[in-house]
Amino acid sequence: MIKNWFWNSTESRLRAGWRIAIFAILFVLFAVVSQVTLRFLLGGLPKGSPLIFPILAVSATAAVFVCRRFLDKQSFRSLGLAWSGVAIKDLIVGVALSALMAALFVVSAWSLGSITDFRLAETTTGFSANALLIALMTTILVGYWEELVMRGYLLQNMAAGMGLGIAIALSCLLYGLLHMANPNASLLSSAIIVLFGYLRIYGYLTTGLLWLSMGMHIGWNFFQGYVFGFAASGHSEQTTVFTHTAVGDDWLSGGRFGPEASVLIIPVIGIALLLMRAWSGRSASEARAAIVNER
């Protein structure tokens, strides 16, 4: 029956693919309406305005809430957003772990001569305490909404529709493909972004919550870009604590895309996965089994 293509009678709700499609439409709709409204109220919205980040965060939250409540027929918190002392610890550990990852990359690249002239930035280059605070707020918003969407709504609905293993593979591939549109992207950077996708998924798998992944996302963007002065997924930041010069081959230094285009970050990702397992006390197979059983 045609109805079965759309409706899951066992779960009494739309099939996962249609739920994801409706979510994507709502997300774009909310974002466009928010931008148009702000342009009207403010008399315009300059290109590259930092207001785009709260717009995306609010739009993502609204779209996820509506779809989770009325299409998935589950609570918003059930995505892994239960708030408690554990959530705070996961956030802090996630940020600290990403800071360690960025520092390990700096040490590796500097020791191999892939970066030189590593030093504190001068105030004339755009660095200031206020600018850094704005940068931190930006990374918090980006880390929140991207994890809410990618490892929250999309991954978990794909897992409900096609199984966790396939959902993980497709989610990682999608994450890599989306970053191919970034400035200075390459096949190598996209492949490494796929690994970062699994790194973030692993945070959800091992804890059953999104907070560790959010903390890692926030910390990675903040420390690689605004602290250590690398490009963040191809986007160079004007406000940085340190500056440096990349030399040699891009596959080693990361070039204008940043650490996510360097093979030096691959072993660092491996170290991060081991530390995440130690923090959660669960292996990847144990984590997957637990998530499947919860469903």
C-alpha cells in the first residue's frame, strides 16, 4: 500500500525519512523567516553579520522541538539533552579534550617544521578580550546547533529508520560532504572531517548524551581557530591569541583549511577516542549495544 511508504503503522508516526525531510524544510524556513524579520527590524543585515549564529541556533532549536514533539512523538530531552551535573562535567571534559587535541597538533606541526614563527598575536592584529569573548559565544552557538542537528535529530532518526550502524556511516559521510563546500577544502580534508564526524558520534554513543560532543565541538573550534590561530574548516579568524606561519606541504601543515586537512591530526583523533572511552568507561561496541537496547 502507498500509505506504508509514508506511515509506520507499528510506531504510529511518519517514517524516518519523511520526518527528516520535514525537519530540513522547517529548519530552512525558520532561518529564512528569522533573517527577513531581522532585516526589516534593523533596516538590513550586513553580509557576514554575527547575528547569523543566534539565528541558526534558534531556528535549529525550534525545528527540532516541533519535529521531535509532533513527528517523532518523543520529548526534546530524549535526544540526549537531559540536564544534570553529569551534563556539566561532560561539557567541561569535552572542551578540555579539544583544547588538548589542538595543543597536540601545534606541538606535532611545530616539531616537524610545518609551522614557524609561533608567537602571541599583537593587539593591532585584531586580538582583544572583548573580541575573544564574542568569538567564544559564537563557537558555543555553532557547537550547540550543529550537534543538536547532526548528532541529535538527524543521526537518531536515521538510526530509527535504518539501524545504528548504517546511520553512523551515512552521518559521517554526510558531515564530510557538507564540508566540501568550505573554502580551501580538499579530498583529504573531507576524509578527515568524516573522522571528526565519528569522533562526535562517539561522544554521544559512549554517554547517551550530546553534551560531551557539544563540548568537544565548542572547544575544537575555539582553540584551533581563535586561540592557536589556525583556519577552522577553511575559515580564517581575525581574532586570535597566537599567530604562526604555515610552511611546507598542506597535507602536513593543514594549509589554508586548517588542522582538519593535515594527516598529523589523525593520530590525535585516535588519542581523543581512547580518552573518551576512559572517561565514559564504555567501548564502542558496548556503547552501540546500549543505544540499540534503549530503543
